[in-house]
Amino acid sequence: MTVEQQVERRLRDAQPPACHSWPYPRAVPLPHEDAVQLLVAWQADRCAGCGHPFHGDVVVDHCHESGLVRGLLCTLCNNAEGTAPPRHPRWFRYRTLPPAVILGLHLQYEKPVRKRLDQVLADARNPAVQG
């Protein structure tokens, strides 16, 4: 077996990111829907990498090259994703098909989006404050 075949086999056999096992929403968000709310609601207070509930800080993961938001990760998964080699089995799959792509969202990681994400995450964690 060639090295390339071994790598492809490892990629196929590796455990995918948790978000790949969640039920997929409808294919395209509607024009009136808030993309940030869709992302936060679909992730349901769980990390896209490991699937565990957020206990501390939520990290808005984004691609440093394109500037697009990928999804929400726990601190441990964000550190793992950031230091993993490009073809690491779990993180290669995550980078290829992150929550934002699954949801059909195109969010540029800029100040207004970061502020909106912080607001929606805070509202989702403190529902009593909303009413």
C-alpha cells in the first residue's frame, strides 16, 4: 500500500467531527433568517468538534485565509484544530465540511458578526433575560 493510500485509509477510518453526525437541517436558509441564530440554534450549545456541551468559553472558529466563520468550538477543540496538521483525519473533515457550510451560511468573521454571535450566544445561555 502506498503512503497516499495509507493516508486516505486513515482519513476514511477516522472518527469524524461530532457535527457530521447531527441531523442535517433543510438545505438552504431562507432570506429572512438570521444566519448567526441558525448557527447557534443548530449547534445547540455543543462543540462541533467533540459534541460535548459548552462549559466555558465558546470559540468562534474561522478560516484565517478566507475569513469565513466555520462553526463554534470548545477551547480544547479550537486548540486541537489550530495545531493539527492539514490532513489530520478529524480536522480535515471538519475544515472541509464545517457547520456553516452544512447550514449553507456565508459569514465573514468581522466585528459586526462577532458582536452578533456574542449577543446570540449570551441570549441562548440566559433565556430568562430575553423575556
